[in-house]
Amino acid sequence: MEVNMKNKKKVGKIPKLAWLAMSFATAMVLWYLLSLNPQTARSFPNVVVTLKAMGTMISRGVFWTDISSSLISVIAGFGIGFILSLPVAILMAWYAPVRNIIEPWIQFIRNIPPLAYVPLIVISAGVGRKPQIIVITIATFLIMTVTIYQGVINVDHTLIKAAKVLGASDKDIFFKVIAPATLPFIITAIRLGSSTALTTLIAAESTGAVAGLGMRIRSLNNSFESAPMLLYIIIIGIIGMLVEKLVKFLEGRFTGWQEKREV
């Protein structure tokens, strides 16, 4: 036990930047080994070849267009999904009839891969950005509604009863009791929703898109151009990491009062 505590203290003294450097170095070594293996070399070209692919895509005039197009679809779909999920989750938690009507359908649709209903949306909305936003909206709405709903129903009823005894109105109870208690779940919903928006990107951009990271990955797959395809996959991952950093900042800014277990 004492040895474990000493080891834990030694590990705790290593700066986070050093851990990040070791993690990055490990990934680079693994990538290099994959690029040498005859079975994986075609799918995982080395770092230099992959980075050169950026110049290739820029020279084709599609690189920045693809990034901006995907970001517009992701931000719009996520934003609409979040705006819709808040009132629906609250109504489901507060009113049993609403919950009994809506919840079964949320659970039903949530288990269907977005790629399955993309063709139906294209038939209704046509091709272009509109169906992309609709697909991302549906996917993010479902996951965020469930998460926020769980937050609202888990609010301590003792706090609500105490507020009523003290003469608080429904409006006061919502803004001063329920909203602060649900905020950590809302932040979690934002984290899950943003991740879902990115993971739904390829399905969303299979709707006749003319630009976008997901659309380009499909196009490069058809022409077996693995280097730019891998580059685009990495870019999606980088965008996801940046979004995660932003969510962590918001979490620290608005839920700093919440106790967390130290690891």
C-alpha cells in the first residue's frame, strides 16, 4: 500500500505536457510501424506522405472548402438539436403524459443508425446542406434530450419541496433550483452532442454533398487515395479534440462548484 502511494506521488509529479509528449511519441512510433507492415502500409502511409496530401488537396482547391462546409453543417445541426432538446427534456421530466408519448419514440429512433434513414430525408428535403443539417440535428437532439432529461429527473426533490415551503414560485424553482442542479448534465449533453455531430458527419454528407470532410472521405475511398483520406480522418479527430477543450473550459467556468473525484 505504501509502495503504491509512493508510485502514485512520483507519477503525479510528471507534468501533463510530458505525458502528452509521451502519448504523441507512442502514436508516431505505432503509425511508423503500421506504415512499414506490408499488410497495413497501404492504409496507413507514413507521416510525411500524409502531410504532403494536404498540399495535394489545397492545390485541388477543395481543402478549406471541405473544412468550412463540414463545420457549417455540424454547428447548425448541433445548435438546432440543442435548442430543441432543452424544452423537450424539461417537459418530459415535468409532465408524465409528455414523457409517456415522446420517450418510446426517442428510444426507438436513437437505436437506428443515421445512415439508415438518410435516404428518406433526401427524398423529402432534397440534396445539399439541408438534409445534412437535418440528419445531424436528429442525432444530436436524441442524445442530448436523454442526457438533459436524466439531469432534470435526478434533481433532489427535497430541494424542490423546501423551495415550495419557502414560498418559491414555479419560475423561481426552475431558475434557482432545477437549472443550477441540471447544469452539469447540460454540459455533458453538449459534450456528447458535439461528439455525435462529428461521428454522424459521414452519414450526413452522403446526401449528395458537393463538399465536406465526410463527403471527401467517401470520394477518396472510391479512388483508393489513402493518404488524403487518412489526413481528413485526422482532421475530424483534431476538430473533436478542440471542441472537447472548449467544453472543458465551459465546464470549469460554469460548474466549478461541483465536487469531482481526483484521479
